[in-house]
Amino acid sequence: MLKKFKNSLKYIKLTDILSIFTFIIILIPSLIYKIYLKILNKKLYLICEDKNEACDNGYHLFKYIRTKYPLDNVYYAINTKSNDYQKIKKYGNIINFNSLKHWIYYLCATKNISTHKYGNPCPPLFYVLHVYLNLFNNRVFLQHGITMNDSKWLYYKNTKFSTIICAAKLEYEYIKEKFGYPKQNVKYLGFPRFDNLDKSRTNNKQIVIMPTWRNWLGRETNNLNTKTNFLNTDYYKKFNSLLNNKTLISFLEKEKITLYFFPHRNMQKFINLFDSPSNNIKIVTSKEFDIQDLIIESALMITDYSSVSLDFAYMKKPVLYYQFDNKEFRKKQLQEGYFSYENNGFGKIYEDEHELISEIIKIYNNNYKLENNYLKRINNFFELNDKKNSERVYNMIKE
């Protein structure tokens, strides 16, 4: 752990160092306010996602609470200059991310609830406080995707979450047995955002491609010539080739289908490098589209290893996996966990671009009908499918 700590120091910025002084300044006022809340027997809940986002489990849980329990003392932290702020501000109780108020409320909160491991004003500082010193450790981790792999960063020794929320039974059992959490810290309650999934909004003339990120591209190339390096990667070559495939374009234009290419946000800094000659292919980012709207409205999803495919499958809609770099992905990023795409996946796996496109056309011509073996897998995987996920999560938090 010491070696890992030293390695993480290279990512420390000047602002992170200055945040130590902010912490020292607001510590006493925060403790006083925390005592005040305790005397009044008043609970305070603080929710956040990424500092610029309100679109995931945190947003849907916050909306549920503010709508059903408007008098409860719950707040949402977000950058008030972000696009998503306009969507969430109508619910009130919004705190500007990394403001002094955010710091104070984070230190005073009965529960800090986040979809991300770094859901706090200063991740390096609070990593030390939470993980190494076990201080202010009242965090509920909602997750922003079902854990499918052996994600070592999520082990208890690396997070010290007081609660981690799971959305599938196999996931729950896997985390509870392998990740080192005290048994009571792992809860199988479902994801709040699943309550918003509505298959009736599906547009049969819309397809979405949502590949996940590559940590050896999305982070480590930050200080290199990113354009030159990225253009030479299989990730870029394969997906850009797909977007320019003449057979795919001809099919889309003939059937008047719109295909959206929406890579993981960690890869969206490269979005301008992708191109397509077809007006039926839209290359978009989270600044333009809400990811959940794309998931709900699309009739077919193509992904590689992204857990967004599970949201799609939750609605019993067909998924295809384009896994041209499986060995490299497993070696450099995530080792396979309980979830095998061959044995547990909800669609066919392809390495070849042309075979993938043939299957896309076949599924469309079959009116997006889900094959029975995949339907059976979905029903077994999601034991909770009742639109009561937010209710269960909030009841647990209050208890």
C-alpha cells in the first residue's frame, strides 16, 4: 500500500496541496456545526456524482428524495457552471462543488453518498483521511455501473466504504465474498437510475455504440502527444473504421436509422479525432446528450466491456459486444470476475467488424427480438426489477 501511495503522488496538483489549508481552516467550524446537528438530532445527507454531472444513481436518488421527502435535509453537490446544473437546480438544495459550503457539509454529513470513489472536494486529501486514517468514513457508494470484473481498486482496503450498493445478485455475492468488506457493508438494493428505465420510449430507428475507456489511453497519455499516440491505437482504428464502414452506412441510410457513437467520458477528450461521412452517424459527448436518454431511446446497443450494457439488458433489449482487444484489456485494465461474456453475457461477441455489421442488420430485420437464451440470462441476473430501487436505497440510508 505504501508503494501505491508513493505512486499516486505523481498525480498530486498544486490545488490539492492548497486544499490542505482549506481543510485546516474549516475543520473547527465543521465540527461545531456537526455537534449542533447532533444536539438537534438532525441528519444531513450529501449526494454527488462527478463534479459536473447529474445523470446517474446520485441524481435519481436525489430527485426521488426531494420529490417524495421535500423536508428531509438532503443536498446535492455539483459544479454550478456545468450543463447538468440546469437540470437539477429546480429541486433545490444545491451546493457548488468544492465551495467552502461543500467542504463543511462533507465533513458534517450523516452520510456522504456518491456514485464515484472520488466524490469529495479533494480526492488526494480525503483518500488519506478515509483509507489510511479511517476518518470521516460514513460513505455510501452507489456505484455508476454494476461491478462485473475483479476490480481491485474497489476492494475494501482501497476504499473503506461504509456501504456499497449492488444491483445484481451475482454481483452482490461476488463483492461480499471477494472484496474484503464486512458483510453488513454490502447491500443488494438495486440502482436508483434503474427506476427511470422505460422501454416504451424506445425508438426502433436508433442504435447506440458505447465503448468503455482504456486506462492506458484515458489517463497515462495526458502528458504525451495525445493525438499522435491515440491515432495509432487499435481502439481508435477499430471504432473509427466501424464509423466509416460503407456497408453499415448504406444500411443506416437506406433504413433511415440514426447511429450514435458515445464513448466513455474518459475517452471523450479524443472525440474530435473520430469522423464519419454519413449524416446518419452522430459522434456525440455528454455535453450534448444524457447517457441515460440514449440508453432508453435506442433499440440496439453495441459495446465492448461497458457495464452500460446491463442497463440496456435490464430493459430486455438486444446487446452486441465488439471485443477486438480482449487480451490487452484483461492484461492492462480489468481481470475477469464472476461475469463471463460467453456464459453470462446478453448478446453475441464479435472481433471482426464485418461480422458485427451483419449481425446488426440481422437483428434489425428481426425487429430487435431478443433471443430466448439471452432473455433467460437477463431474468436470472436481475432478481430485483420492480421500480423500487430508490426507495430501498433511501430506506437503508435513513436506517
